[in-house]
Amino acid sequence: MGSQLISVYPEELSFP
């Protein structure tokens, strides 16, 4: 996903 939805977590974590 990306910080567009969860700005709290960095995009580096690579969420599904």
C-alpha cells in the first residue's frame, strides 16, 4: 500500500 492510507507507518515496511 503506502503512506497514503497509513501515514504513521513508513512505506519501507511494504504492507500488502
